[in-house]
Amino acid sequence: MRMPSAALFLIFSLALSVRGAEELQNVVVRPGDTLWSIANTYLKDPRKWNEILKYNRLPSSDPSIAMPGMVMKVPVSLIKEQYRAASLVYYINDVLLRKSGSADWKSVVLNMNLFKSDTLRTTAEARADVKFYTGEILNLYPNSIAVLRPPDKKADVELLAGEMRGLRSRVITASARITPRTKDTEFGARIKEDLTTLVQVYKGRAAVEAQGKVVEVPEGFASEVKVDMPPSQPVKLPPLPEFEGGGPAAGPAKIGAPQIKMDGGRLSLNMKLSASGRAAQAGRISGPGVDEKGMPEIGDANAKGIDANEIAKLISVANPVQSYHLQIARDQNFSNLVLNRNYDAFDEIDLAELLQPGSYWMRVSYVDLLGFEGKFNAARQITVGKKR
């Protein structure tokens, strides 16, 4: 019995709609590759090589025939996790990409696919946000270099230079391995000029490993890892910034903690220069039981050969704020930044000299003696100058 043309059209339409609903990924066929070899490498179940035929017009359905140079579409659901592409979901200014196996850097394109061993580089004032299909998030900050899913290293990101923040991402650097311990772990990692790695955990918990030692870093704490040294014991991150006179909802300010002061268009932390060393630190944490003799000097943090546990003691006792990270944007999501800079804790800034008159959103985070950066405070809307 011959099937009516209307029924055939309906079946064909349904097949197209099912195919269109699949999320597809491009796979480049290399010299010598066959359907069999591609399925064995990329698919979770190599026996499903014939599934590829549904999404591609191939010269032959013989799985042993080589098809070099072709680009085939393969359902993401069938691909092994380590071979699934990531997606560039956001970028600003000059971001460059070096594809795996290539020596050339090329400009990125929004929503482009990024694959295993691809390398991203952000220039000054640039940023890139990457989302892996398995849910991990990578925020790459200015002047940074990162390799995505580096081969044979069991990591999502290899940070070669600069700074990143991530959600659930497994990260390796020249001196450390960082592994999230919870599904909602958010943390930052930054590489200093001497290749020391700073790790800050903002949510959840992360394991920091180096030289055969693993340190569990909980939410609100950080660890420092120098080259060829084990991680330091967890150090409390700088406090959340508060605005001066924030009202009852803000709660009482912590004793000795700086507050953000807005006076017209001038911004400062409302701090005064004071004596340095043990006496100044004792003044900041004044109270019974303060032992000035046992308190480390501020400058000792950068001394060569300082023990990791001594660093933890230094920060837990003194915890001075050395600078603050100021971000100002035109939107509440901070996707359109107009100012993104670190200032010394004693700097006073005239926003009217830096920004055009208008309304903006502002947020601040504190940076401590070792360079650990805490959370940004809740964004606040500000007005600079008079609107024209």
C-alpha cells in the first residue's frame, strides 16, 4: 500500500524537527580518519558510528572509508565529555585565540566553539567568558593566558598567566592544582610574576594541591602557593566593603575596617596614614591579649624563604587592606565597564575627572597584603556630575 504524500511530508517534517532540536558540534576529519576511528575517539559509545550518518551527507556509508578534510556535525549528547566544545559566551576588547596545533593568534568571535587544547589570551582591558558544555564557567581577566582542557592533565583550564575566576572548573598552574569540592564552588586564581599562585574561594570549598600536600580552602578563605612549596594554610579573605553611613541595614562596621566614603564625586576608603609595623597593627586590632612582640612586621610577607604557616599567621593577625579594586559600569551586570582599576588604600579618587557626567553602577572589593582579593560588595548606583 502506497503511503499518501501528505503523510510522507509529515514524517519528513518530524524528522527534521527532531534533528533540528539536537545540539550539534563540528568535528574536523583528519587524514586517515574513518567513521570507525572517529566514533572510537569521540563517541561515548563507538558502536553508534551510524548515528553520524543521520546528520551528514557523506560520500559513502562504509565506516572503513577515509574522509579527510571534511567537517562533520555530531550530536553533543553522543560525544565524550573531554571532547565537547566550550563556547565563548562573552568578550570585550582584544581577545585572541590560538587553535590547537596552530602557531597563529586570531581574533575571537562571539559564541564560537572552543576545543581541547585551544588557548585564549586577553590583552590589556580585555576579558573573556567561557562556558563548557558540562557546566563549568571560566572568566578570564585582562593580560591572561589559559589553555582549555589541556591534554593528559585532568583539568578544565591551565592558567599560564594572569587571573581567572571560575565555577566548578578544575584548574592547574605552574605551582598548584585547584579542584572544586562542591557543585557550587566559585573561586579565583591569580599568578604573580614569580609564578606564585593565589587562590581565593568565594563560595563552596576547594582543594589546593602542591608538592604532595593538599589544603582544603573553605568559603571566604584563600591560600598561597609558591613554586616548589606546599600550599599555605587557609587565610581569611578581606572583609566585604561597606559604605560609610550605610544605615541600620548595613549593620555596625567592624572595628578598624575601612569604609567607602563618597563625598560629592570624590571616593576614598576613609583611611588615614599611620605608623607601620607592630605598633600600627596592634592599634588596628586593639584589645586585650595583643602581643606586639609576637606580631610579625608588615614587610615580612615578602621576605624570601618565609614559611607558609607564618604567612597565614601574619594575615590572620594583621589582615591589612593594602588596596581596593574599583569597578564602574553603565549597567548593573557590569558587562559594559568604564573603569576597572586597583587603587592604593589611601588614594582618594575624583570620579568627575575620570568619567563623563551621568549615572553609573559601582562596586568595590578589598585586596590584602598578599594580593588576596575578597568579594565585591553589592552594586550601588551613583551619579557623576550633572546630566546634560
